[in-house]
Amino acid sequence: MDEGKTISQAVIGRLPRYYRYLGDLRDANIERISSSELSGLMKVTASQIRQDFNNFGGFGQQGYGYNVKYLYTEIGKILGLNDAHRLVIVGAGNLGRALIGYSNYESRGFIFEGIFDQDPDIIGKEVGELTVRPMNELEDFIISHKIDIVVIAIPKAGAVEVAEKIVKCGVKAIWNFAHTDLNVPSDVVVENVHLSDSLMKLSYMLQK
């Protein structure tokens, strides 16, 4: 891939889905797949698949298709999954506990190092293999454990203040579940997950 080339957000957004399908194919011992076969599985046109992969060098040969294991590995590298990422969660409520309980993150290289909350009734309790820590330890923990990504899973009232604190600690990536947009420097990436927005989108689609 040309290092100076800008990849569209739409293409980047499809990469995790390619990775997931290719992982399933690999686990099923499928060695090769054509763009048309992958199109049939994913309901994405074969032309779109080829265009997406051509952004990164193509990966396949005409009439030969794609080597599933190789393509899976290469997309993993593009997504940065060959390196481990250290995370902490701010918010040990239902959502924070559910995220800790989801077992598939670690296999993708996302390692939860800590979980934090301000509720004295929750602090000190176990969530999975982690102990809930008080918020006044968050900044020192981020620095000492070299945290890459912070998950914000608290109400929007406290999310902005938390974002400001963690950015000052050098965090460059935030997974934001708080129902508010965060004003962060341009070199900090934020992935917003607004669950109610997804439901409203479904509501819109139901009317069609």
C-alpha cells in the first residue's frame, strides 16, 4: 500500500467485516475463495471487494482467487491486530461489566487492564478478573500501564471531563459509549457507539 494514500472511511469500515468472514472461512478449513464467492457470503458486490482490496495491493490473482489464511493475516495487520492494545474501562455499570464479560476481545489483541468507577459501593468489587478501582487512580494507571485505548461507559455528564483527563495522559484512542460527542484534539481518534442511534435507525427502516 502507498503510505501516502488516503483510504476512505467507508473502506476502513468494511475491513473488520472482511476480517470476521475470512476468520470463519479459515476456521472451516477453506483455503481459497474468489471475489464472487466472497460476494455471495457477504452481500457486497465482487467489484466492491476487489476495489477495496486494491487499496492495499490487491492480495489475489485473476483466475486464482484469494488465499484465505494469507488475506486474513494481511487484513489483521492493516487493522493493527498484530500488536496488543491495552485498554481500561471507565464505568463499571451494566455496560462496562458486559464489555469485560465479552470473551472475544483478547483473541483480537485487545487486553483489558483495568476498570474504574466513582461509586463507593462498586469500588473494590470484582468484574471478571479485574478489581474496580477508584477514579482518582485513573490517570496514574493510564501512564504506568501504557494504556492505548480508554473505553468511556458512563453517562454523558461525566464523559467530557474524563475525556479531557485521559487526553492529558497521552491517550490517542477513545471508544465512547457516552451519549455525547467529545471535543478532543485532532490527533485523538474517537469511535462513538451510540446505542440509541442504532435503534432510531432501525425505527426509520421499519417505516420503509
